[in-house]
Amino acid sequence: MNLTEHLHEHPQLPDHEHRGGRRREAVQAWLKIAILLGLGVYFAALVVSGNLQNYINPEFAWLSMIACVLFLALGLVNVYSLLKAYVHEHKHEEHDDHDSHDGHDYHESHNHSHITLPVLAVVAIPLVLGVLLPSRPLGTGAIDVNLGAGGSAGGGSAGAALPGAGSGAGQGAYAANQREWHIWDWQQSFQASKTPDACFTGQRADVTGFVHHQPELPPGHFILARFVMRHCAADAFGVGMLVAYDKAETLAPDTWVRVQGALRVSDVAGEPALVLHPATLDANVGEPISPYIYPRFNPYALP
Amino acid sequence: MSSLEQIDKRADGTPHSRVRPRIRVAERAEEYPAEKYEGEGDWDAQANGGQLGQIFFRSMLILLAVTLLLMLFVLLNTRVRFDTLINAFSVRFLSLFIEAAPFLLLGTLVSGLIEAFVRREHITRWVPRNPVGGVLMGTVMGFAFPVCECGVVPVVRQLYTKSLPLSVGVAFLLAAPVMNPIVLLSTLTAFGFGPVLAGRFAITAVVAVGVGLFFALGARRFNLQGLPSVVDASAGSLTSGVQAPQPPAPVPARIRQALVTAGDEAFEMGRYLIVGCLLASALQTLVSQDVLLSLGQGPVTSVLTMQVLAFVLSVCSTVDAFIALAFAGTFTTGSILAFLTFGPMVDVKSTIMFLGVFSKRTVALLILLPLLLTMIIAIWLNLSGIG
């Protein structure tokens, strides 16, 4: 009598039907372990390589570390259980003495998982996609650029009129801050401003983004775009700034460029838009370490 | 006549179907002492629920395949390049999964620990007999026993065999998937301190208490029934009843078993999360913002859309906040709250499991009452401009 037959006779264990043979169960068990350990290694690789930033806000990286530890722990425990079952079965087959065992050990070692192959295949999808596809941030293919304050996610709630606008007082200090402004800062301020022409014309901007072309744009223009991310790429929305550049068509989509120049307010498709006229354009900056913009406000916070 | 024969026949003596034995809920524990049950009926209920679960899961896979074909159609009929479409889709999908995976694992870990260590007596000792007090207790019990909508059904099933009143079990059933620390953490992570976090818990509490009180006052009048088809005749560990009674194991062994259980649950629940992430990512990639906005901005249509989405996607409550976050920019706050409150209470997955525990009339009310209550509250929030 082998182990399986004996277990079906055991009075303390329920009688149930094996799905497929023992070989299929073993394959499924090892596949389950491989997926758990694989996901643990994948999460670890994301954290170590820094590619995690392509998917989630770095502030939540600690959650991914927890997931890494748990995936690995679950995988290793399953390895232990499986090996213990093999050892127990081997001992049982050698000695053929079913009175010497401990009924509790039988239950612990004889673990029938009900995870079928289709379930394993589905759970393996993120691992397969993550490994096979190169890790990249959202780009021009995902963009739905709003030339205003950004998406429909309430991006204007943190906008404010430019301080000292038109007065010159504190202009020096403000100009230093402006150089650190990214695309979204400029767009939020532009949307909030009641006198955009006076406030923005002539202002110096130094912004970085990726190239995005839209057929509706006038010739010699492209959109310098970035994605704003709160938590993960799924909630990210695109923001952009129009750039007037006579060689715009030579720039490939998704090329990261740094543009320094002067701002003007122009009429685009019947609406005022902020347009950057570059003094310098560097198309060799490459993708920044943090490809996304992370807002410093919570649009869902109570007032 | 043996106990099983008694159970297997209706009151008038006609036999029940062996596929789904129907047993009137015990008013007192003495009426159906635990040792009379040998678990034979529970395998029928398990088989029935398992078959329906497989049908549901295959339906989800078919829906996913249709979505992928739609992507292919879009690819062939637009100027979008294949690599950009796949990149947009995969980045969104992986981001959803990466964000949600920790909470899924934490939920399954807690579920495994409950199964290994918690005894029924720990729970039933503290449940008030007063209907209002019992319903209120049932509403907040999830903070002590954090289980998602899948784990709560077998827990409630076990509690019914220990004389837990139907109304208290219903309140716990509806509230526990949301009113627990893991969902609190995931919702806080996704939405921060704000109206969504507060609204989710407040609406869930209101609906759970309301439905619980309805059952407390109207169970007899409407002949509402539950059926404790599974009893664990062991020393009292809170299990799904599929394991035969065993002597208590040493703590390290129980921890190991809890982790093995957690691993299995991660796959069982993870498949629904992954299919939900795939569908949400596909929707975001394929459907233009204009279409989403047209659906998502109406005070009524947005709520109905999100309730249907919540019911169909059947994502675990520990991670659905991240799915909802993907739509936060285009849908009203009321509809987001409807997704986050109605989904954990009722979805395709839980409906299948309810059918293995309650009568059809009871299941119908368990679906309709939360649906109507969350709909009314969400529409009111949208119309009043709150949130």
C-alpha cells in the first residue's frame, strides 16, 4: 500500500478525490513555488535596480519590499513542506509501517493544494510580463496631454498666482525658484493666473520632458510632456508644455530633452496656451532618474 | 433514522437534492450538536460552489480574451505602434499589481493565521444577544478578524453553527471586508486622509448596520434562512470545515501551515486581482478619456457604472482601492465610493459563495439591499457636491 492509498484509509482524514495523478500534483506544487519565488526575486530586482520608479511612487517602495519578503517566505515554506512530504513518503515506503507515524504529521506533510494550472498561469502573468518586457516609464503612447493644468485629476487645486507679479519686488528670489519649476508647476500657475500674459511673457523656464507630437499642432511645434504620478502609473496623468522649435519634426517621440528659453502666451486652437521659445535645447539628456512628477499635495485631502 | 438522513430530508419527509443540502439555521446550538456532522454535506456544497467558481473564472478569462482582441483591433486600425500600445498597457498593469500585491499578501497571511490560531469560542463569547448590540458588534468585528469578502463567508458559516444570530452574521459578512486594518491601510495609501477614506468606512458601517437590523427585525416575517452546511467538529479552530478534526499542533507547525494556507489563498485571490488589473489597464489604454468622462461625470450614470464594474471585476477589498484610483480622475467621488463599498459586499465571487450558505431569497436580499443603499448614498453625495 503506497502513501496515497494509505491516506485514503486513514480515519482522521477526509476522503477526497485526487485531481489528476501524483505527478501532476507535484508539477503544480513546484510551479506554485517557482511563481512565488520568482515574484519575490522580481520585486527585489525592481527595488535594487531602481526600475520600481517606473511603476510606483518611490515613497511606497517599502510596500514592495514587504511584498518581496512575503513572496519569498511563502515560497520557501512551500519548499519545506514539499520536501518534508517527499522525505516522509520515502520513509513510509521504506518501512511500510503505518502505525509508527504521528497522525498530525500526516496532515501537515500531506498538503493537497487546489491550485490548478489555469490559476497558476494567470498568477504567472505579471512575472512573465515583468521579465519579458523592458522596464520603461509611461511615454508618448499613453499620453492624453492636457495643455492646461493637467488631466482631470483636480490638478489645479495647488495652483497660485505668481507672487510679486508685475511689481519687481522679490523678483530675484522668485526667479531662482522658477528655474526649479517643472512643467506642471508652470501649467498650474498659468491656469490659476488671472493675467497670464502679464505674468508669464518673458519669464525664463528650464524644463525637462519627453517629446510628444500631435497632428493638430501648428508646424514647428511639439509638446514637451511629463506624467504626474500620485501612487502608481495607473493613476498617472499627462501634462505638457508647447514648445516652438523649427526642427520639431526631427525629434523622435519619447526623446527626453531639456529646454531652456523664454515663455510667451499664444493662441492655440482658440485658447491661450503657454508656449516656450527655446534658447537652448539639449536632446541628449536621456531619461532622468525620476521620470515622473510627484505632486506635493493630496487632491482628496479635506480642506 | 440517522442525523444525516434527518438533515437530508425536508420537514415533510421528501428528500433534498444531494447537490445542495438545505438545512434550516439552528436557533440554538443544541438543536444541531456539532458531533452529528461528518462533513459529507459540506463536500456537496463545496463542489457546487467550486463548479460555479470555475464557471465564473472562465467567464472572466473569456472577457479578458475579448479585451485583448479589442486591443489588437485598435492596433490594426490606428496609427498607434504595437510597442507603444503594449508599453502603455503593461506599465499600467504592472503598476497596479505592484501596488496591490503587498496588501493581497498581508490579507492572505492574516487569513492563514486566523485559520491556524483562532477558536470559535473566542468570538462567540463576546457577541451580545441584543439584536442592535449584536449587529453593531458584527459590523466592527472585522477589525479583530481581518478577512476579505472571500474569507469572511466560511468564517460566518462556522459561526452560524455556534448559535450566532443570522443578523449579526449578515452585518459581519457585509462589513468585515472593509472594516479591517488592512483595507484601512490600503485605502489610506491610495487616497490619503480625505473624503474617500472616511466615506468608505462610514457608508459601509451604515449599510451593514441597516441590512443587519433589517434581518434582525424581518427574518421571521420574510422567512429568511441561512444554512450551516459545514461544521468543524474539531477542538474549535476556525476552519472552512474541509479538514477533519485533529489534535492541536505545535505552534511552529501551525505557523508553517498558516503560511502554506496563505500561499494557496494568494493564488486563489490573486487570480481575481490580476484579471481585474488586466481589465482596468485595458480600459485605460483602449478607452479614451472623453468616453470615460461621459460615463464618469453623470451623478447617476457614474454610480451605476462603477457598481457594475465592482460587481464584475470582483477584486479583493484589500486591493480594490488601487483599481478605483485608476478611475479617480474621471469618475465622480460618489461613484468611487460606490465602487469601494458595494464591491466588497457583493460581487460575482461572493454571490457564488453566498449561494452555498444562504437560501436564494436571503441571497437576493443580500444583493439588493446593499446595492440600493450604496446607490442612494452615492447619488446623494454627487448631487449634494460633497467630496
